[in-house]
Amino acid sequence: MRCPNHRLVGRRSVLSCRPSGNMMEVKLVFQIRDRLPVQVLCMSAPLPPGAQHAPATMRNRAPILEVLRTVLPEHGLVLEIASGTGEHASFFAQALPGLVWQPSDPDADCRASITAHAGAAGAGNVLPALDLDVSVPQWQRDVAERHGPVDAALCINLVHITAWTTIDPMMTGVAELLADGGCLLLYGPFRIEGRHTAPSNAAFDTALRTQNPSWGVRNLEDLTDAAASRGLIREQVIAMPANNQMVVYRKR
Ligand SMILES: C[S@@+](CC[C@H](N)C(=O)[O-])C[C@H]1O[C@@H](n2cnc3c(N)ncnc32)[C@H](O)[C@@H]1O
């Protein structure tokens, strides 16, 4: 993100970021060479035209990236399902330059936003977003024709806001697309052995089911069974901030 008011020299990291009209208020920590880090700057930078902003992506992207660094290969192709605004795609792709990032979303506005963020970030390893609706049987054909096997598939915050009639074809498609040894990473809130991991997740689950009875916070064991029946074996469950989990399935 570029600051219109400051030429940034030295190391910096984003502390917080929130929308304000069509601007973003960004709080940074700066460190110039061996000087002490300073937490001073608040700046506003316009969202690029067509870009959308999801505040949660600013909170969860760093912890997710830490996991990606340990799980993803150094080089290869990552298919991101349900990329949303595309903020994750640009951030992860920039941080993991050996990978080629294939974002996707069935929503045209989201695909425009993915393009806008990738362009603004100069993330050259983000491919144009694909129009993928993983509830459609054989959705994976288009990806297979373009890329052949993929090294990893990442799906953040989808399975609770969709029905099993989407999750099943998603799993089938991912299992077909993954190269041997490739992994599927699912991030979001999950129940474990039928129990919510926090009261806030239980309330969220109720709200989701009220909105759509086929939605809801999924039981991890149900997802694991669905994955295993397609040859995707659960390898890790990593507790993440805000009562979320990252689940890693490996194609064996
Ligand atoms: C809660 S948002 C999450 C977006 C992004 N992954 C994030 O964490 O910010 C859910 C996304 O899933 C997408 N989506 C909904 N149904 C889908 C489907 N059947 N196949 C693929 N994506 C879908 C929506 O368009 C939306 O962008």
C-alpha cells in the first residue's frame, strides 16, 4: 500500500487498517536502520478503483500466512477458492514469491476487486481470477485444462456460509485437481467433536442457520470424513486467533 504523503524508507509493518469512506486508515510501525521502531504514522490511501475491503482479512492474514509458510511448498501453483475481495491473494502471493497464485470467485464484483488489489500491489504472481462456483459439478475441469495438477488449494471462510451441496463437489474437485502430496487448507470456525470452541462461535452458528438453514459452523469430523472418502487425509489442525482453525488435508 502506497502512502500519498510519505516516501517510506526502512522496514514497516501494518498494525491496523480500517476503511474510512473510500479511503483506508492505516497505522504502521516503522523502523529505519538501527533506530528504535516507532508507532507513529496514520495515513489514508484510497482503495484502488473496483477494490473492496473486508476488515477481517487485515486481522487474519498474518496468522494465516505463518501457517502457509510452514505448509505450502516453496514453488508451485496455489488455487484459492472463494477469494472474496482478493486482499488475501495479493498479500499471500507477495509474501510467497515462489508460488503462482490462482484466485477465484463466482462473484463478478469480487473478481474485479481481486484484479484491482493485485494490480495496486504489483503482485505479478497473481493470475487473473477464475469464475469458479465449486457447487457446480465438474467445476474443476476448467482449472485442470488450464493448469493440470495444482500443488495446493486454499479455502478461507467458505464452508460455513454454504451448504453441503457445495462442500461435497468442492472436495471432489479439489481431490481430483491436487497433485499427489498436495494439500487442501480450510480456514474458518469449526465445531470439534460436535462442540463449539467458543460461545461466540455458537452464536455465529445460530445466526448463520437463521439466515439460511443449510449454512452453519461445520463439525470438523464431518469435513474430515468427507475429505478422507476422497483420499484427502487430515494432517494438521492448527488453532488460530479469534476461535478459528486451519485444517490441512494431504492427498496421499
Ligand atoms: C465470507 S466470503 C470469504 C471471502 C474470502 N475468502 C475472505 O476470507 O475474505 C465468502 C466468499 O465465498 C464465495 N462463494 C460463495 N459461494 C461460493 C461457491 N459456491 N463457490 C465458490 N465461491 C463461493 C463468495 O462469493 C464470497 O466471496
